[in-house]
Amino acid sequence: MSTTARSEARFIGHLRALVDRDDRGSLAALRRGVGRTPGAIPAAFAQVAPWLPDDAPAWDDRNWYDAATLFALHHQSRGIPTGDDGDFGKSLNRLRRARQREHNPTDSLDRRVTALLAAERDHLPYDLRQLITLLRGEGIGVDYLRLLRDLRAWGHPDRYVQRRWARNYYRGTAPSELTDQHVEEPDES
């Protein structure tokens, strides 16, 4: 395991320990930092900065900070599972399936996921916050170690994170379940 991978795992372990200890003050400080720049809420950044790898570039702070603040938002209610069984796309797929089981339309969720997959890195905290809140409401877990790693790779030119999330989100979805807004027809000209 690389030094960075160990740092990531220890960091997520620290966040889980905050929930296990019921450290409401630290979790509340992190929640106040959702969508804010690193350091804007000093008490929140104090939960992140000690865990950053020494060789991490300054631009990477945002990824660690966002993972921590979203973790705290997600765990605002007790009883949310850890969700170590897949990426964010799989968590969203479970949300989509839960809505379908309850006979709720998935159009608005599909639009949110489409916006997320198209989002630039600076807009991610906003889109993720909305979806994390929906996942929390259904009691669906998120693999935060994987989320941190995916945030760190979001800007890759191959967009492999976005492609994987999309595949996992739409897995098991019949084309007939999608509305015209989500499926682009090939140009007939």
C-alpha cells in the first residue's frame, strides 16, 4: 500500500471515529464547511489538515476537505451504514432502485446525476451535497475512501470516474425507463 493510500485510509478511519465517539462538535464544524473553501471554517479544517500527506499539493486539499464535510453531512443522523461496497454510482443506483420500489419517479434524480457527471470540479460540492442528503434520507451508505480517491481523479482527461459512476448508476436500467431528456438520439442527417 502506498503512502498516499495509507494516508487516505487513516483519514477515513479518523472520520468514522468521530461518528463512533459521537463527536458532535467536530462533525457539526465539518458540516458547516460543506461547499466552502478549505480553511473557511477553521474548526472544520482542523479535522482535515493533520491528515493531509506531507507531499500533497495545495490544490489537493479541496478533495480531502470535501470528502470530510460530505461525510459529516451524510452522518448527521445515526444509523447510516458505512457503505464500503462500491463507488458513488452504486450508492446512487441503490437510491434509484429504492425510489422505484416506492413507485416514486426517478426523473429528478436522473437529472441531478446527469448534472453531477457533467460538473466541473469547482461545482462538485454543490451537486454532491444534494445527492448525499437524498442518500442520507434513504439510509444508503457511501464508500468515502473511494469517494475521496474519485474526487482526487475527477479532472482526469479520460473522465474515467464519471464513466464508472454513470455505468454503475444506470446498471440494470432498461432504456425504456429513461425519459427523452436523458437519452440523446443519434442525428439522422
